[in-house]
Amino acid sequence: MNLKPIAGIDVSKYFSEMVVISPTNEIIARLTIHHNNPSDFDRAIEILKKVEEDFAARPTIVMEATGHYHKILSRFFTSNGWDVAIINPIQSNSIKNAGVRKVKNDKIDALWIALTFRLTNSTTAQPSSEILDCLKNLCRQYYNLSDELTSYKYRLTSVVDQIMLNFKEVFPDICSKTSLAILENYPTPNDILGADTEKLISIIQQTSKKSYQWAKEKYELLIAKAKEFKSFSISNLANVTMLKVYINMVLTLQQNIDKIFESINQLVQQSSQTQPSISENINLLQSIPGIGFLSAATILAEIGDFEKFSKPNKLVAFFGIDPSVNQSGQFVGTKNKMSKRGSKILRRILFTIALANIRTKRDSKPCNPVLFEYYQKKCQQKPKKVALGAVMRKIICIIFAVMRDKKPFELRTPEEHIRRCFNNTAVYCV
């Protein structure tokens, strides 16, 4: 058990409560730190130095991961040479029921945070690379905006269905450049029917970059569908207004997503001068089938230092696909689900990587013959989603091996892998 003094900090937006406990868990100091008051930060440093002198041990500062609010305090104390530990709120929340009384305030929460660190024997956080922090923020924003874009695409589709339900029969992808250009200029069937023929054909041809003949055929089909749905169209002011709003949102989000992707590329290129290991690790991850540049950058940004994980099982738990455990007395639960206690962005990426590895190409050949065969065998015994979860775990083990050995991925069958391992062992023994 950690017998050093501990400073627990309950973080909020504008101020934080700090409680310092002794090795015997007695409260020896309290302080309210206002985030816009430098003197409060100086006072906190003075208290920590006084505690260090009294107990001949350097206090550890502990706080919860609270979105972005804890980053200001964490960076300040780390830059001043203090050890900072960031714990999961799930850990601190579980210990708050240790007291019988129902008391909830910031000062009590700060105490529980300190005690949680004491009882769980957690470790302090290592200062992460500023480039990796920046890369993590960019990657997370990329996926956040992608989710918003998907949401607005659904909203746009719902409005188009009311105005012209058969529009998809002309342009299956409503959010394509051609489709958005037509809807922006001619939102209703009446607008399409009253449009200038050559101008509408020109819009279709320029945005699609197809031939004039193809654009003319699309125009004729569009006119026919507009006449067909004209009497059923709900072309009121509300739908037309929201149609234009959603089109503007879709275009804006697409532009911003492209800007973020460019920034990710730029950041990785710049890091090759100051931290070449980042671009090297991304290249290693990209050698694995199904992992592209964005997926590799996100995996690296979320995990950070791969040396933190001594075993594949620890990396599996970090991804959050390790099985939950339900056991009491003689009862042992068998219908256990994934814990999902890790990074949801990593699970999201891992899911798409797994799908890419078990699919087949146009010539019916599997993209990854080894994992495809493994998935097919699992499907004979387990449901498809359970089999896919097993593939996801395999991919994590592959990621672990690639990053541990610092060697690109090499596709091997299980038999070939066993034979190589046996030969290496035999050579080592000789």
C-alpha cells in the first residue's frame, strides 16, 4: 500500500477542492483552488512543499479524469515537478458508498479521491507527449464531426423523402455533390420542372464530371420523377427551409472534416523531425491489413506508449473487449458480455478493422485468409457477433506483437507460425 502523503483534488470548471491526507489517512490540509487566480496555485505548491518537509516524502497529486477540466491542473503540477495520477471516475465512485451517511460535496469527494488512490495502489501518470495529445484531440474531433455529419445526412434524407420521395431513384446518394447542387438550386419538383434545361444539365455534368450524354439522361429521368411525385410533394416553407439548412450543414461539416484530416497529416509529418518514433509506429500499424493512416494515427494517439502493456491481455483490457466476470459462491456466470471499460473510439476502429479482415475481394478471395478462416470456424460454433469479437481480440494481439517487435506485419498461417517459433527455440537451445 502507498504510504506517502496524498493530495486528492476534486476538479470542477472554475475551481477545485484539494484535500491532503497523511500516511495514516488523516486530513492535514485543505485548499480551494480558483483556476483564474495564480495565487491559489502558488498556495497549493507551498502546502505540498510543507507536507513534503513534515513527512520526508513527496506527496502524490490525484484527480479524476473529468473531460478537459483536469488538464489545466495536471499540466501545472507536472510542469512544476510533482507526480500526478489520473484515476477513472468509476474507481472513485465505487468507494463513495463506504460511508453510511449520505453526504456529497466537493470537499468530501476530494477526500474519497485520495483514499481511492491509497486503496487501489494506482500508479502515477507519465507526462505524455504534446504531439500525441494534439494528435488525440484531432482524431477525436474527426470522429465527433463524422458522427454529426451522419446525423445531418439522416435529417436531410427525411426532408427529401417528404419533398420528393423518388429522388433516390435518380441519385441514390443524396449527399453526393451532384445531388446537393440540384437540391440547393431546385429544392422542389415544381422548381425542377420550371428550371432551364441547359442550365440543369450543365450543373449535373460539371458536378458529376461525366459526359454530356450521361447528364442529359439523368436530367430526363429527373424530370420524369418530378412529374410523377409532383402531386404528392410536401413542399411547404418549413421543409424547403430545413432542406437548405441541412445542405449547408452537410457541406460545412465535410469541409471541416477535411481540414482536420489535413491537420493530422501535417502533424505527423512535422513529428518526423522532432519525434520520428510517431511516424515509424504509424507505418508499422499500417502494415497490418485493414489499418489505414487515420486508424493507425488514432490507435497510436489513444494508446500512447505501448511499453505500458507487458502482455496482450492488458492491451485487450485497454480496448475494453475483455469479458466481464460474474461469479459468486458456487455460481459462475457463463453469459458474460464485453466489459467495454476501455476507449470506445478504439473499439469503434477495431470493429471496422475486423470487418475489413473477414471480407472478400471482388474475385471472392479473402482479404486476410488466416483471419477469414478463423472467423468461419468460429461461426460454426458461436453467433456471428461473438465470432467477430474473437477476431477483434486476434487483431489486438497482432497489434501488440507488431509494436513489441518493431517489425512490420507478416501474414502467416498458424502452422507456419508454430514451425518458426519451434525453430527459433531450437536454435536458442543449441
